[in-house]
Amino acid sequence: MILRLIFTMLLLTIAFAAVYGQGNSSTDPQPGVARDLARTRAAHYSNVRYQLTVSVFPGEELMKGSEEIRVTLDGSMDQLVLDWRKAAAKDGQPQSRAWDIEVNGREVKDAREVNDHILIPSAYLTKGENTVRLKFESPVSTSGSAVTRYIDHEDKSEYIYTLFVPSDASTAFPCFDQPDLKARFQLNVFTLTAWTVISNTFQQTVTRSGTNSFWRFAETEPISTYLFAFAAGPFAQFPEIQTLGIARTADSSLKSAESVQQPLQNNAVPLRLFVRKSQAERARKEVPEVLRIHRECLAFLADYFNFKYPFPKYDIVLIPEFAYGGMEHAGATFLREDGVLFPTTPTANNFAARAELICHEASHQWFGDLVTMRWFDDLWLKEGFATFMAYKAIEKVMPQYNAWKIFYQRTKPGAYSTDVTKGTTPIFQKIPNLSAAKSAYGNIVYLKAPSMLRQAEFFLGTDKFQEAIRAFVKEHAFSNAEWSDLVKAFERSSGKRLDEWAAAWVRRRGLADVRVDWSVDSAGRINRLVLKQTNILNEGGTWPMRLKLLLAHESSASETLTVNINSAETEVKEAIGKRRPDFIFANYEDYGYGRFLLDDRSREYVLKNLGTVKDDFLRALLWGSLWDSVREAELAPGEYIELAIKLIPQEHDEVTAQGVLARTQTAFNRYLSDAQRREIAPRLEQMLADRMTSAETQGLRITNFRAFEGIAMTTASRESLKKILRGDVKIPGMELRSRDRFDIITTLLTRDDTDAPALLEAQSKADTTDDARRYAYAAAAALGDAAVKKKYFEAYTTDTRLPESWIEASLGPFNSIQQSDLTLPYLEPALLELPKLKRTRKIFFVNGWLSAFIGGQCNERAQSIVQNFLQRETMLDRDLHLKVLEVEDGLDRCVRIRNKYAIGK
């Protein structure tokens, strides 16, 4: 009886603790930031201001700080909910903590930390403005934290920077970490006197006292938490002040008089570039062009939007080994250093990529920072527009390029490669909790969305499109918007009902397969021409599109017809009676989004006569269509390679040559049998060897060299690479830099060249710069040794101090297709790591991880491993399941193409 009573009391005690020790679970917020919580806070919290004072010094594992938060509440609240996500401490690192909480002058002893939040009881709150003060400590580490330390081994300098996107600000300090609770930030920083601090605004005062200093920054305009940032370290600075854009007009005025307090009079916008001091001399050569592109891009954007640059200044901070290409913090964009300071002698493709990066991040100052999506399910509103606007700016900033040809070559392939798979998603992706916000990032948002916007501009008309964009920016300045707000702006400017159009493009996944079905009569005149549209995923529905249809004639002027397609079949009546063309292409000038394969007659003609097509843009589009035929197993990969061998020697467009040769490498290394590779390699290698020394431009020579490096299979080609490495053979106009040397060695290692290990050892000893250390680590992953593969995989999964940039650089060499037998045992363990990687790594890491481990295989055994994993892991979250399906598509295509076309062994 006594034992039963004790047991009953124990159960009651456990139940009491579960209910009261952790709070009332029925009212406690769930982990992360749920959409319902965000909506409630956005409806009842306003006028948020943060005053942050932090201490950042070399070697410290914690950022120590104090914080004052002011927030206006519109009525009685059950509790105030702050976000405070504490990551588990790593390798004995001190734990994050928040303490000494005070609200409206009263000490709070009963605040609770529950599910990534700090909950403050209603007894401390009042209607109107409330003031919360507290102290906090949060991690600073070389990998895996929102506040990152980088140690420059060249001069032993240290740099500290933040990266809070999508919702990691709450891992650094307590806050309301949702995009639609914009706030004003006032930052104070204690640091070394020798260090420079950069943030969203100018410093108001810098007080130096011996070896230490105190920086006080001006308050920001209203921005989302993920757009707040700072960087600190011994940066070298390149200042420049220029006049940008147009005067602010009545039509583009800011939201309030209070907003017009920043030093923007006379359109003078300070433009500064910061780089680690060890790279100052290297940067000096690039700075004039980099600042020119920034300056002209910002001016173009201000004019296009009819809205002056909205922040006090524009800083560019080059961050070594940055997790992304760039991050558009308001007034202080961080760019990955090697995306701006080229690690190898650049080609036209490299210059175009840098311009896209610069103008993409600059565009965000309006689309993203000034006008921010309300929630991350509309991530495309900023990312898609930033890419689309980047190319509109490139048209003006770099007129020597055909911007929209480059857009097609750099944007469409990635979008299509995802959108044809069972793992694709709509542009709009429902995000129930910001803990899942990473799932919104990928090819659909970054590549399909801008492609859809190019179609939208053509569909609506250039003027109507711009009119809508200007109205949208003006209406939502320093606020938030949803995609429906943009559609309404399009409807007002165009006078069209666009709800069905928008639903098809934004809420339907996949893309259209558009085919041309045509015939001619006995007199050689077209008597039937129909555009047939089907859903590639066989999920029904069509996409309304406006296209330019090309009727191509070699011996006379070609004709174009503008066609609207709104159904599964569209008869092009305007074509009836026209002369039989040599070929027809349904997406001339690339306004459409979909798969546009050539009909059989047109493809036969193009295969024989592609070299006679003088229009660079059209030629690029036709090359792309032929490659799509290879991917659909409708054209033999060997035939594509033979066409490249024939036509690359006469290709003068560097970007087109680079794209064709990249696809040629894929066809050669992945789709051919060993016997086919042995047969075709000598001719392909010889063509590339000739072009890399004799092509008419430096860029073409470098482009062909890099392709030669990628397919070098024979003993003769590997010896040629060694001669280049030794300096016995030179590529005219190309400086052999550190990255080039390690790339050559990586190629030799993947081909099991007997000299490669010794070459790697010698190069690693001779070149010990920070970049070289990363290159050497990546190259060594290509060693064809089971023990080496085991060592690397264990480091990937257990070494928390290994920088993500080192892992990302080495994943490709580790998973070389030539060593697929060695890496196959790691495919399933790599898949099992996915939940952990999504939880602990940066946004794009999982995508790269899957592309490397699945992409390093092309056989039925790998297919079975992936398929069994998906069938077995029923608890795998939807986002990861889709990502695996997306990457598996490439494996399936590889196996299908090999089964159909690979001959011999």
C-alpha cells in the first residue's frame, strides 16, 4: 500500500513538473518561429528598436553583449515572446546564455526559456512602449555559427563577421526574428583599436583608448533582423564618393519625414570597399572596375525604380571563404572574396559572373531591403527580382555583352535541371516555420523566378511592367509585401486580370514541354503549324506564355512571329502559307520558360548546319536545345561531342564556348563507355590542345585549357598538363596561379597518375597561403585510396572545426566520377547525414552535398541505394525528400543514357 502511494505521488510529481516546470505547453510557442506566432506578433508588436552593445576581440569564443529592446504593444498580452535559439556548445565551447532581464525598470526573475524563446509574463508589460534590457553571450567560431571568425594565416590577422539569414539573428542575441517585424538598430562595439568595424550605417563616434576602441553607429532605417550585420578586423579600405541616380521625386518619396535624415542630399552616396589587409595589393588592381560596376549599377537601379538609393551609404566587404556568393545587408553588402578577386586569369564568363553577383546584391537594396517579403514563402520576391534586375543593369553597365544571352546560359540550365524532376517545387513554397526557411532556397527561387519575370515583362509589355514595379516599390518602401501585392500592381498597370496567370506560374510546379508540329504542302508552303504544350511532370495544367517563333531561312531573311499560347495546343494561323523554313525554333530570344526541343526535321538540319548560324544568341539557344535532346536520350552524347569537335574551333563567343565545353565534359566523363572514351579522347584532346594555344583571344585559350584539363584521359594529355605545371608549356595570356596548379594536380589524382601524389606534396609545401591550404585540402580528397576517402568522410561528419568552405571545395574531388567504386560505400552514410546537415549547416550546403555524393555515381547500384533510402526513411522531412529526388534525376538520366548509347566496355 505504501509503495503504491509513493508510486502515485511520484507520477503526480512528474505530471506537475511537466505542466508547470516547463510552463503551460498549450500556450508555449513551438521551436523556431511558427507562422502563427509571427502573425500574432506582427499584428500586435510595432515600433521595434534594438540598441546592441557587443564586445568582439581576437580569440574569444563568445560574443558578450547587452541589449535594450523597445517595442510598442497595442493591448494586453499574455506574454512577450522573444526568439533566443541556443545552439549546442561544440568541443567544450561555453554555452550561450541570456540573463539580468529587466522590463520597464523591473527585474524579471520568472522569465522562461522554452523552445528557442524567452517568455516574459504579462505582469511586466504595459500597453504602449515597453523597454526590455538584458545581457547575453553567444558563440563565435570558425564554422557553424552566426558570428564567424576567420583567421588569415598569411599575416595571422583575425576577422569577425555576422551572417543572420534566414533566421539566425536569434542565435546571436534575443530578438523578434521574423522579416515582417522591421526594426531600427543602433549598434555599439568594443574592439581593438587596430580594427575597423563596418555595419549598416556610418559610425557616429570612434573612441580610442590605448589598444581598445569603442564604436558607436547611427541608428538604421527599419530593416529585418536578417539584414542587420557587422564585420570587424584589420580591413584595408578603398573609399570613393560618387553621385548616384536621380533626385528623389514626389512620386518616390520615403514613408515619413523622419526617414529623410541620412546624408543623401545631392545624391551623394558614399561607396567604400573593404578587404582583408593581406589582400590589399591584390585588390588594388580590381578596385577601379569593381567600384565602377557598383556605381553604375546603383545609378541604373535608382533610375529604373524611380526611387533613390534608400540607405546612408553602400559598403562592399569582401569576406574570405564566405558561405554564399554574397549577402545584401542594408547598406553593407558582404561578397565572397574569390567572387570579386579572381583566383585564376578571368574569362568573359568570369567577368559576367562577377557583374551578376555585384548587380544582384545591389538590386537587393531595393528588392529585399527596402521592400522585404513578409514571409520566406515569398523568398522569390527578392531573389528572383535581384537576378532579373541584375541582368537589366548588366545591359547598361557592360554593353559589350549580350546580357540576355548570358542570362540564358547562366540561369536557364539550372532552373530546367531542377524543374524537370520529381523533386521540384512551385516558386511559392509554403513555409510553416522559419526553422524550415532553408528549404525555400535553390534553383527554383534563384533561377526559375527570374526566368518567369522575363516572361512576365514580355507578356505584359516593358512599359507596363516597369510602371508596376515602380508603384510596388513606392507603396511598400521600408515595409513588407507578398506576391499577391505584386500581381495587383501588374493588374493595375496592364488592365488585365492575372489571377490565373499568376497561379500557373507561382503555384504550379514543373514546366512546359513545348513542341512544334508542322507540315508543308506540295508547293513548299506551310499548311499547318501547331505549338503543343504538355506538363513535363504529367501533373496537368498549362502555362500562359508569349513567345517569339522563328521561321529560319539560311539563304534569305528569317521571319519571327509573336505567339500567345494559353492551352495544350495553339494553332499558329499567321504561319499558314509562308515558305518552308530550314528549321523552326519556338523560343527565339528566350522569352519563354520551358523545354523547347527541335522537331526531327529541324534538329536534322541544325546538326548539319549549326556552324552557319551567325546570330550568337540563336546559336547558344540551339546548342542548349541539342543538349536537352541528349538529356532526354533523344540524341547520342557521342554525336554532341563530335559536333563540338567540329565547331568549337570556329566558335568566337567565349561564354557559348564555355557552356558547350562544360556539357562536352559531362557527356565524355559520364555518358560514354570506357571504350567510347578511348576512341574519341585523342581527337577531343587534340582539338582542345590546339585551341588552348592558338585561339584568337585570351579568354578562348583559357576556356579551352580548362576543358582540356577536365577531360585529360590519355597518357599524352596528362604529360601535357605536367609540362604546363612545370612551366615548359604556357597558355598565351594566362598566368598560372595557385588555383590552376592545384586544379591540374586534382585532375591528375582523379586519373590515378603515378606522379600526382608527389606533385601535390611539393605544391603544398611551396604554396602555403590561406587559399592554397584550402586548395590542397580539396585536391587531396581526390587521392584514389580507400583510407584517404575514409579519413575525409569522418572529418566531414565529425570535425566541427572544419570550415564549411573546405568541405564544399573538397566534395567534388572526393566524389570524382572516375573513382565511383571507391566512393559508392559512402553514398548511403551521406544520405543518412541529411537531417543533421540541414539542422547545422548553412543554406546551400545540403544541395552541394547531395549533388556531390549522388552526382559522383552513374550505375544501377547507386540507384538502388538512393531508392531504398527514400522508401525506408519514411520520417525524412518533405524538403529533404524532394532534394534527394531532384538530384536523383541526374543519376537516373545518366544510367538511362548509358544503357541506350554506351557501347563496349
